[in-house]
Amino acid sequence: MPTVDVNKLNTIFSDVIARNKKPEKILIGYKVYAELMNDRSFFEEVVGSAMDPNKRTYKKIKIKITQDDSQLEVKCSRE
């Protein structure tokens, strides 16, 4: 499995915004989430976003942890 870091997630955000779409939800596989949590900046933003782990966000976008261990996807609203 390729290593995933916050830079890859930020690149995905940049691509989505460049296409004039609004990110609605981040789908992250449980293993990718564990890797991302090793990054200090990601960890601080996610943990500080909400007391309830089910309502955590990154860059004010909801995070959904999935069972697909390697998933990293940004869902956009339908406009």
C-alpha cells in the first residue's frame, strides 16, 4: 500500500477547488486515517475540531471513516 500523507490530501483538495466544485465530505479508509493521524498538523486540526469523534472535520469538511482500508476520496456537492 502506498504511503499517504497530508500533502496528498491537500493536493486532492486543490484539484477539487480548481474544478470549481465544493468539497462536502472526505472519505478516508481506516488504515489511511491512522497514517494521517501520525502527521502532527492533521492530528491537531482533526482532534481539535470536535469532542465527538463522529463529528470531526479537516479544513471544515466532515470526515467519514470507511472500511475500505486504502480509500482517500473527497465527495463534492451536486451543483
